[in-house]
Amino acid sequence: MRDGRAGEGESYGRVGAAGSPPAPPPSLLDGRVCVVTGANRGIGRATAAGLARLGATVVMVVRDARLGAAARDEVRRASGNERAALAVADLASFASIRAAAADVVARHPAVHVLVHNAGVNLARRATSADGIETTLAVNHLAPFLLTDALLPALRRAAAESGEARVVTVTSMFAHFGRIAFDDLQGTRRYVGTLAYTQSKLANVLFTYELAARLAGTGISATCVDPGLVATDLLRDRLWWSPRWLRPLWDRLLLTAEQGAEASVRAASSPELRGVTGVCLDRRGRPVRTPRRSHDVAARQRLWRASAELTGAGG
């Protein structure tokens, strides 16, 4: 990305030799590698398509190879960009995350953008392959571990191009979150909504601590609030299931494409170059995050707990 390039939807070009048509506009993310998790559907797929439209080489991290292949083909069709590929990973498995990261780096030694989009919102407690409560594992520990595993590739991209970006999708529900340090995994008392809001607050704390630790490296860390979006995250909720309620949700909630605007902008906007340690909305504007998210001791404590659980980032 270079300052002064045209933004999405703008025209950019110059007249060639006399009688020749203008040169085609350069794409905003030409030559950039962008990794997007949870990219087989919803906001993740829309984010992958949005980045591909801007010229990026997009690595779509998916759990199911068959469904992922269909999503990849759809992204290629929607964007007109054939440089969309898959990396298969179960984000509820530390071993799978590490293997997927190794696969990405083997193909792309430099990663310019990492978008943590994947998430779950479970009504009932479940555990991951590593015995970790699943909402914590997928929504927070997976971004923590994947960032650590891809950090050398992010550093290489920053050294070569001047910057790299880590974007983490949080939610307005972070405002209702509390980090239960004495029971992070809900072993004594599990409430699905509380586990979800805790994970969304954890996303913000992770972003702020990552930004502090990477200050001066050229790697920025931001989180984004996509707004209230109709996604499959709601499929486990009784109030979402009735077909007769769907028209109401369609009127009240944003589409996946609208929600993806936040991640795409944070990943690509020249105006956000060097912006770090903030939460952004769909327009790229800073948004207020919970008071708890600004507790430096809490974010450092969460980092240490995450490092202990994953064996990374210490």
C-alpha cells in the first residue's frame, strides 16, 4: 500500500500514448497477502471477497475443506480475482492452528494483513480438542496463537513494505463483558452469553496489548465493531430460529457484506496506515470501548493467562 493510491470505488489512472485507452487502475492491495479466518461464510467470506476486489492475494482459513472450496470459488467469481486460496484449520485445536500457520508461511513468507474474524456463540458449554472451553478457545485463544505463529511473516511484510496489520473482529457486546480471571473457562458456572461477551472484551484487550508490544515495528493492531449483523453466530439461539421472525431480523440487522466493511477498511485504508491500538467502526472511525478494556493490568494478566494456555506469546 502506498500513500496517495485511490480508495475503493475511486477511479485512478493516466492516459497512455496518444490514441490508447487509459491504463487500468492499480488495485489498493496489489502484491499484498491477506489471511482471513472463518472465511467460508458470513462476514468472513464477505471480507475475503472485499479484500480480493482490492487486488489482494487472500488466504481463506476454513475448517471444512469442501465448504471452503465452494466459498473460495464464490470469492473468485464475486471479485474477479483468482488469487484466493484455502488454508484448512480447526480453530478449536492448537495443533491445527500451528499446522495451518506453517502452511501459510510455506506459501507466503510475508503476510501483510491478518484478519481474525472466526467466532462462535454457544448456548451450552463445550470443550475444544485441547480441553479448553470452546468459546474462549475459538474467539480469543485462536487469534492469540495464530498471531504468534504468523508474527515472523508479519514482521517480514512490515520490513519489506513498511507496514503490516492485524485486525480482530470484536462486538458492541464487549461492553457487557467481564474477564472472569478466577474462572476463565466457566467450569464452575457457565452462561453462554457471558462466555461470549467475555471473549469479545478479550478481543479488545488482546488488541490493545498487542499494539503496545509491537509499537515501533510497523505492525499495527486494531479491532473492529461491524455492528449488528445477521450471521450464523445466532443459529444456536431460540429467538433466532423461527422462520416467521426472519423478516424482522432482516430489517433490523446488517448484511454480512455491510458488516465486512469494517474489516476491509481497517485492513486496506491508506488513511489508517500506522493507526494502532484502537477500535474502529464500519467507516474507519474510532469507537469507544469499555472502561475495562483500558485496564493495563488486566490486559497484561489476560496475555499471561493466554500464553500459559496456548504455550505461545510469552
